[in-house]
Amino acid sequence: MSFRQNLTRARGHIVFLVALVCGLILVLQLEKLGEPPATNAVESDGADTVAAAPEIAAPLPEDPMQPFEDLEPLPLRDPAPLSETDEEYARIAWSYFRNNTNEETGLVNSVDNYPSTTMWETGSYLVAVLSAERLDLISAEEAHNRIARVLDSLASLRLFDDTLPNKAYHARTLELVNYANEPVELGLGWSALDIARVVATLGLVERNHPELSGAVEALIDTWALERMVEDGELIGMNVVEGTPRPNQEGRVGYEQYAAKGMMLFGFDTYRAYDVRPQLMVQEVLGQPIPVDTRLHRATTPAFVVSEPYLFDGLEFGFDARSHRFASAIYRAQEARHAETGQFTAVTESHLNEAPYFAYSTVWGGGAPWAVLTFQGERIDSKRTVATKAAFGWDALFGTEYTAALVAEIAETAQAGKGWPEGIYEQTGEVNTSTTTNTNAVVLAALSFKATGPLMRDPE
């Protein structure tokens, strides 16, 4: 019996986007890879600007973990039955998946009506199914059948270099594709963080549906996962001028979440999980913000968004370190609202207008509250009050501020379609892009409110 089978037994027995935006999947992948905007940026008055980043000159603590060890983490919300309003919110989120599941493969479109997917979005879909089951939106039988279809399709994928899943696939045909969703012979390489995400969610599947453990183990054994772990680090593969080239993947936040997922299946990702060697602290509105010292493309300071901490808390349940990091990142956003009156819930988001994707940060590119394109342009006018951040923080911490955030977002609900990405801060208009990731986080958040993290037995 394999280590992974023993692990399973011990536990279980233990973005509205049109086709022109398809290139956004590239942006999403490279963000998780740690690839940066290409130009540094500074704080602006809200106008879209591009400028050189300031030197990072603030004195840093000798031990970068000390500010977090001194920090009292916010208490987590206790599970409780959902209100009728929350139940309706969950039905709205699940409608996205009813509309976007492809009958041919069982996979879900990454963006509404756009039949492309990645391992990241596939992992999000598995989270959505498990959450919908816990919320009684679907039966255990439907959840089993949906997951089994996904496992069958993943097992039939043509892998990049017969090694690991390509960075993108056509969600209806399963063809290996480029970022324009066009079939390609060679492929694009693999994203270690994307694969680690789907691996993490396969761990959640084994925990919640142990009868599918055999299918999960058979799938995992067909992927050469050892190729994406080297001396404890996560290694991706890019294709540069037709030549595959390996690279280290991940920055603080995403990297530790991915390491946890790989550890579930016995892979040694100790360097990826160990945050100290690459951690620095940047203070934002009195809060210590965990930032990676490694630069993107050797030019741009790293950036911090909410998303990986939401995944960690809602899916696994925080560890002591991620709980403190998440508390500081949330408190900074609450403090900005207290100081400016502006609702703040920032993370990466698809946009329904050019440039179609943005990273709304707590700290990034050398300054607090930077909003960046992949190319590094400062686009603060596209800052979005993000639906997934509002629901995620409310599920985890349940403060007066998070309740107000959700109430603000609630007016954007698209009955029968799903939740949009959020609200543009500058104009108050709805960012109508509708995606797998946002609707999966809404479901995971509401499931957490009702039953706790997906990795644990419902409370």
C-alpha cells in the first residue's frame, strides 16, 4: 500500500468576458508563478500612471517573523446554520456551475461561456462541488458523479511532454491549447502552483469522498509530480522560443498554500513551506504585511493580495502562521475603510474592460494599495471591491466591517448566472466579469460559515 493510500485511510476511514480576453488565463498563471508586472510603480492620486518604484528603505526587523509572533490573530467565526439570505447567496453562486459545466467532459469554463480551463480553475470547481454538497445544494450522489467525471477527464488529458498537465486545455474537447484556446502540438509547459492547487483539492476529495480515493490515487500516479519538486521547492516549466525551461515558482502566500497541497500526498516541499528565508515586512496602516523579498523578473517588488490566505483558511483551516498573516492583511483593509470611508476588499480580479485583469494589492510594486497590470502599469482606477474577498473575509472573521462588505456586494448578485467579480471603487459600477474562481470562493465561504474548513468533518 502506498504512502498516499495510508494517508487517505488514516484520515478518511482520516472573468462577463468575451473571447478576446482569453489571453487573461496567461496573466493568471504567471501571477501564481510569481511572474511580475514588468514596470515598477509608485502610489498615485488615483489616476493611471507608470513610474519607477521607490527604494525599499524602511528598516526591517532582524527576525521578520517577530512582528507576527507578537500579533494577536483575529478569532475565527464559529460554524452556525446559514440564514435564508446566505442560502440564496449560495444558490446564486452554484448557478454559475450549472450554466458552465461542459456535458462532454464534466469540466467547467474558467470564465462564463468561455470553454477554456486550467488546473487552477479545475481545482476551484472541485471546491465548489464539495461546498455545494455541504450546503445541500446538490446531493452526495450528484457530487460523487460530478467529481468522478472530472477525474475521468483529467486521466485522459494529453500531458505536456508526457509528464504533467499543460497550462491550459479546451474544456469541451480536452485538447492541449494555447492562451487563445487554440490547439497546439508542443504546449505551454506546466504551472507547478496550478497543479499543486488541483492536487490540494484532490486531497479534499479524498477526505470528503473516500470512495473516490482509488480513482484519485490512480490519477496522481499517472502524473510525474516528482518533476515539479526539487530540493523542497516547486518547479514549473515554461516554453521559451520552443525550448522548455524550468523555473522556481511561487511567492509568499501562494507558495505556502501550494506546499501544503503537495504535502498531503507525501511530497517534500519544505523549502516552499518555509517562509523565513524570503520574508520581509512592509507596514501598511499600522499592520505588518508579509512580502516576498524575491523580485518578479528581477525588476519589480513582490505584491500581496487576499486570495491565497482565503484558500488556506476556507479549505485547510489556518495554521498559526497563516492565521497571523491573514489577520494582518485583513486588518489593513479594514483600516483603509476606517481612514477613507472606501470599502476595501482587494485581490486579483478579472475585469470586464481593458486591460481585463488587475492585481489589487495591499502592498505591491513598491507601494501600498497599488493596482497593477501584468505589464506593470499602475491602474488604480480599476481597483475592485472583490466579491470573493468580501465573502471570504466575512466567513473567516465575521466582523461588523465584513458584514458591511457583503451587504455592499449583495446588490451585484446575478440571479441564475452567478456572482460578478465586484464593484469598481472609482466609479461604483459593477465589474460584471463572472468566473469560476469567484463563485467557488463564495461557495467555500458559505460552506465554512456552516460547517468549517473543507478538510475537516462538518461541525
